[in-house]
Amino acid sequence: NIIFTTSFGYMDATNAVAAKFPNVKFEHATGFKREHENVGIYNARFYEGRAIEGLVAGRMTKSNKIGYIASFPIPEVIMGINSYFLNAKKVNPDVEISVVWAFTWFDPAKEADAAKALIDQGVDVIAAHTDSTATLAEIAKAGGNAIGFGQASDMADYKPTPRVTSIIDDWSPYYTRQIQAVLDGTWVSEDTWDGIKDGTVGIGEFTGLPDDVKAEAEAMRDAIADGSYHPFTGPINKQDGTAWLAEGQTAPDGDLLGMGFYVEGITGDIPK
């Protein structure tokens, strides 16, 4: 009665098949096309976790060089890069970011090569939007000279360091809710974007960090959860210097979901 299609790349196929089976509900993860009344879209506010990673990166970097291994140039990934950088910059104005595009969600060899390239450039804190443990494995070879984060799962084998916290994808609250809605006859076609508050974006245990950094990161996590802090709070300019958000203004969801630009301070171009 309900099918979950769990990758961005399944978007067009989900809508095509949904047209042929109007009595079946389809839920597509991380996409933006909802072409039929039996299709729903769900995503997670991963940028909230990136903000916490950015804070940690800004506090912990010794070289003032932080890195990001990006998968594909889609809004979800671009907003993650921006959130990571902005929240690192807030606590460390001298920080610079290097972005490596892997063009894959999962390719351990490519991920390891990207991590090594960043470390060779002097980067000592690396976040990844790719899903294998290869990034942390490569960081571990740096002999304590770099740290990183678990991605999609806790990657606890790399505790207490180089993995110092993690973004944990937990779709179970959403799946449970939507299946119950089908059973109750209350399911509707809609876009859902849950975050830390909803339990979909989990933040792993903080390990290997000084007590003050741990406390600061926990405070940001809690502030995001209770709505008192938004990772995209102005003033923020776009990369070209044009104004985006005014002082105290927070980013509308529509801007984030369609994000195709870097914020001011990030160098380089987004691949087309």
C-alpha cells in the first residue's frame, strides 16, 4: 500500500510508476518533484547537523583550514557546505574552507582520495556528505593531525577520535508516522522536512573534544531543537557580495530547498 524510494536518483522513476498505480502511496526521499496525488516527498534538515559540525571545526582547527567532501551539486549538499562554513566562521573568523566534489554518494576509493587531498593541503577538520567510512579511515592515518565526523550513521568504530561527533539519519519516526497514516486513511500528498527536533537528524555523542567545545556544541544542538537558533541567521551575503539575509533574518525554507549558491567567503565555483 505504500512504497518508500530512498535515493535522490529515484525521483523521476517514482513519479512515473506512481502514475501507473494510483492506489499505491509513494514516498520519495530528498527529491523535489511531486507530480501525482499519491506521491509524497520527505527530507531531513541535515544542514542543522552541519552547523554543529561547523562550530566544532571552527573551534578545533589549528591550521584554520577546514574541508568538505561533497557528493553532488544539489541544494541539500550546497546548503550543508554553507551551513558548515558559516557556523565555523562565527566562532573562528580566520577559517577557510576547501570543497572537493566526489560526484558519488558511496565510493570508498574516491572518498579516501578526497580526504587525502584535503589533508595534504593542510586541512585538519573534514566533513563529508558521502556515506562510507573511508573518509574517517583516511583521517585516522594522519596520526592525530586531523579529525572528522560520522555521516549518515554514527561510525562509532572511529570513536573517540578521529570521529568527534556524527550526523545520524533516523528515518524511523517518519516511516512509522506515514505507515500509520495509510492505515488510518489520513495519508496526504505533501512535502515533509524534519530535523533535530523531530528526531530524524540525530547528533552523535561528542567525543575527543575539550569540555568547553563539547558544551558549546551541545548548546547549539539544543537551541536548534527548541527553535531559538537557526543556522542561517543574517546578516549573510551571497558569494558575489550581494545581500541575501538581513541582520536577524532567518532563511526561508524555499531559499534553502532551491539553494544554488555559495555564501560569501567560500572560494571556487559550484559544478554545473
